[in-house]
Amino acid sequence: MNKLHQAFLFSIVIGFLGLLGCASNRGVEAGNPDLKGKTTTIELETSATVYIFKVLEMSTIVSQVNPDSFETVSVGFDLEGGLLSFEAAFSDGTQTDIQSQFDQDANLVELQVRLNGQLTPAQARAQTEALPAAEPGQAFLEVAAALCERIVSCNRSFTQEACEPQVLAVPNLSHDFGDNLSQTLNEAQARLDSGELDVDGEALLECASGIGIVP
């Protein structure tokens, strides 16, 4: 990989980091449809902004996608009687309140979107996907693989095989994924292998899922 491609790749990776959130929240209550892995894309009728959310075991990953930017956050949710509800705040000041009703087969039957308290007409489509792998023992390798999958899907001048070693070698990247040191992902993985580091499996799943819904 030449230096120009390498610099561009590094800029993409760094750009992801400020837009992805990782945290643990409440989970799904018994008796509700199984929404884990359910990804819903919401298109507003009044603007070009799109919202994408993916339901995990303990949280929901929500992405706000504008024509020239995106931001992804992790939020808690309530699920009762098939009604999934959550609120997400974004750095541009937008407060999003989404309520979506699912039947017992996890089909989306009703949607309500409020932006800054105003009911906003919207259309949605939902699909179920397998949740990404989340093996804490391979955490930094999985992060590199997930980042490269998105980069390759957006820019065909990169390949997965060439991308992953470069991402693993980005200086100081581990700190942006919760490491108390600023190392490469390769160096952090070595510390994980030796038992010096522990990884929260739920946080790893949120990170991988957040990367996965980047448009």
C-alpha cells in the first residue's frame, strides 16, 4: 500500500472514532419479540436525513446520517409489549425520540419519530441480521476487521487483506477503544493475549455493531 493510500486510510479510521459510542444499557424483558440483530432504516419525508438503529442485547446503536456526515451513538431502550422506544441526542443538537411497534414475529408494524419534540413523518424498513462476532479474546483484531469491512465497502481501492495490517499498526489507536494506554491495536492485542487487559464483551459488541451500520 503506497503512502498516499495509507494516509487516506488512516484519516478514514480516525474519522470513525469520534462518531462511534460504546456503553452498556438495559436489556430486553421476557415476553417480548426477539429484536436482537434487528436493523431499521428510517427515511424522513421532510429532509434527506436518515436514521439507522440496530437492537442489541443491552442497548441500541443509532446512527444519524446526513448527505455529508454521520454520527453514531449507543443508547438504552425500553421494550414492552413489542413497543421499542428510545431517545438519542446528537452533537448537532438534534434530540431524536423513536417509538417502533413490532409484532410477535418481530415485524415492524408502526413507527413514530419525534425530532426535538416535533412529530416528523417518516417511512421505515426493517431487516434482521446476525449480530457481529464479539470474542473478547480477539477484541482488537475484531475491531480492525470491522473497520476494514466498512472501508473496503466504501472504497474499492482497498482490500480487506491489505487494510487490516495497516489499521492494526495505526499509532495510539487503542486508546480510542477504551485502552488506558495509547498503543497500536496490535500492541493492545498482545497485552490482551498476555492477560494484562480485560475486554467488556457487551461494549465490544456495541463497537462492532456501531461500525457495521456506518453507511
